[in-house]
Amino acid sequence: MIQFLPPRSRKVRILATLGPASSGPEMIRALFLAGADAFRINMSHGDHAMHAANIAAIRSLEKELGRPTTILADMQGPKLRVGSFASPPPVLEKDQRFILDSDPAPGDAGRVHLPHPEIIAALEPGARLLVDDGKLVLRVAACHPDHVVTIVEVGGQISDRKGVNLPDVVVPLAALTEKDRRDLAFAIDAHVDWIALSFVQRPEDVAEARSLIKGRAGVMVKFEKPQGLARLEEILELADACMVARGDLGVELPPEAVPPAQKRIVATARAMGKPVVVATQMLESMITSPSPTRAEVSDVATAVYDGADAVMLSAETAAGQWPVEAVTMMDRIAQSVESDPGYRARVQFTETKADPTTADALSEAAGTVTHIIGADGIVCFTGTGSTARRVSRERPEVPLLVLTPKLDAARRMGLLWGAHAVHTKDIGSFEEMIAKGKRMALRHGVGQAGSKLIMMAGVPFGTPGSTNVLHVATLTGDELKGYRGRTS
């Protein structure tokens, strides 16, 4: 028998990464019950067989609990690395000369192979190369067709296959590698709900991915490069959602520039009505410790106060020693913030101007009407999820119950602030809308006798993008008595 779970009282969503520490049906179930609303499959690690098993476990849990559950497949993107070195790995000294070239021979203290000829061609004097997550900093002094000469600004040991970041250059590489294309095909065939794109520098990167995905999953852009941040609005216009990927962003930007960048991305995404996830190192110490630092708790709380749609756990759940405890802690932090009397004012600080459309006007009005009449919930009928996104953008005070006949739309709602999505049969008349809205609200614990509900839909029913109805309904004692747990 399907066990329908009530909406979570927490509005912000938790995205948990699966990995060696969190694979398998029992652990995935434990993470969900601890508070995970969505699961991230990291295509940088593991193989397709492992990912397929985890996806199957999530879908099995979805059926058991009767709640559409969200799966995000995160593409690896291009990985720029130096070549290998003869033993032992050299130590680069400050102010020394160091060459990166097209020669595949093992490197030494004076040179190393850079197996990316397009990078050598794109570099210009003055550009920086950040090696090993920025532990070493090289500055280009001279460029040649087959090599670049650099001066070491920050020295240290350099070893085989260390990553290279280029914060000052638009890298002439597509966001999707051949590996990404294979992973993307796998993810689409497995019916994941979101595809996260790495290494996005320009709108064309998003357009390319959209042409391959063809609407079969939502497109989430990861902002992790300064070049992408410089074209934030243009890129977001083409994306369905975004992620503040603070790991790589923190390598390519000065550390002090990351918090303002995070706030800008969150505010811009909210204003544009695009779900936004804040990610990386949120509870980093819980990889090895059962409790976080106070600074980490404050970091998560800041993202919640800013109104992010979701906060993400990476290695904390994928490879950490305390995956369930990390989700539990994130849930506790979010609930504490959202119960703060000052939370409502903080989360409404970002201005979200409605577009001059009927759907936007009604979505904005729903929040106002809810507050004035003291409604206990908003029931939103939608086919694509666009109406739910508009309502969520206003950050309403009450539960948002999203009813949709499309399972893929219901699943994508797992990263949408405050939304509790239900996959159910479509409606065909105004009377059916009212009856079904009341019935589903009762089943999912939204309201009680005397509760007022705001109902939103589009007429004619079943027509995407036609939201034009806002109705106030009241639950009566007779309806509560007559409720018999119908299944549709």
C-alpha cells in the first residue's frame, strides 16, 4: 500500500549527492527520511552501472512512498590538466621560469606537457594559470605556437595530472566533452529530471545542451567560472535553473569575491523565477566529523535567509563518514532559520517583479490574498510546472501543493522552494478543480475544517501556459467527514 507523506514543513530543499558512502536502497531511503528532497548523481565518479542501480533505487522508493522524487545528473565538463613528471615531482620556486608545451615527454622543474593545444593558442601575456586548485600560480610571460613561458608567482610542489584553471581567459572548449555526451545520453535514457552543466562560459554552451536534451530534462547551469558570471543574465535566460558552484568559482575568483557573487547569482535567479541551488563545502567538516563547525552552520543559514531554492551536500553524503547525520543537520539548520520571526522579511528582501502577464499577475496576487485572508495553503494545477515556479518565486507563507498530470513535471518540482508536487489525473471542469483541490489538500495534510485554500489553474483546462483562474475555497466539516481517501 502506498504511504502518502505530508509536505515537509521546511521550504528550502536539500540536494544530496550519492556516492560510495550513500549508494544502495537502504541508505537512499535513510537519506530521504532524514530530509533529502533530491539526489545528485555525479558523473565525474563511478560508472553507469552504479548510477543505474542508484536511479532504480530512487524510483523504487518513489513508488513506495507515493512522492515524486528528483534526480539530477551532474556532467563533469572539460578537465584541464598538466601532463606527467619524471620522479620525483619537482618543486617550483617563486619567480622562476616555467614552460608549458606540446611535448608529451615527462616534465621536470623547467617544463611540463600541457595536452590542450587550444589553450596554448588562447593564452596571452599576463594571463594566470592556477594549478592544483590554485595552490600554484603561474603568470604568462610569452606565447609561442607550441609553448608558453610563465613566471611562477606562487610556488610549491607540482605533480602528475594536476588541474589547471584559467580565470583570465575564455577557454575555447565546448562545455560538453565526448564523455559528457555519453553520460548525457545515459542520463536521458534513465529518465533523470535535471542535467547540470559544468564549465559554462557563454549562452551558446547552454543552447548546445538544450539541443541535445530536447526538453527531456531540465537544464541547470553551474556558475563556476568568471566568464559565465560576466554573462549571468544571458545564460540564465536560456537555462531552467542554476547552481552556485562555489568550489571552482572559489578557485578562479579571490575568496573574498565569492560571497558577493553568490548573493548576486541567488538574487538574479530569484528575480527571473529560476530555481537556484547553493553548493560546495556547506558542511565540509562532516565528511569526517559527526558535527559541523559553527561557521558552516552560519554558511548554510545565510543561503536559506537569502531565499535559495535548495542547498546541496557534496562529499558530505557521497564519501563522508556521516551522510545521514549531514542531511539531518542541514534539515535542522533550515528549519531553525525558517522558524526565525525575522525570516519572512529577509527572504522577501529580493524584489521579484511580475512580468506583464496574467499568470504572473495572479501568482503575485496569490501571495497577497493568502496573507490578507489567512489562507492555509495554495493549490496549483499545472501541466509544465511554470505556474508553480511563478508562485514559488513569491516565497508564499503557506504550503504550495502542486497538482500535475505529468510525472516528469512533478519530479522536477523537488528543487523548487516550498513546492510539494503530486502526480495525479488531470481535471476537466471548474467544479472538478474545486473538488479535487479540496480532496488532495486533505490527503496531503494541507488545511483542516474551516481552512481557506487559494486555487490556481488555467481555463481551458489542460492547456499549457493558460493560468487565468484564482479561486478561494473553504474546507468544511462535511467535506472532512465525507473524505474516504480516494486515490485520484
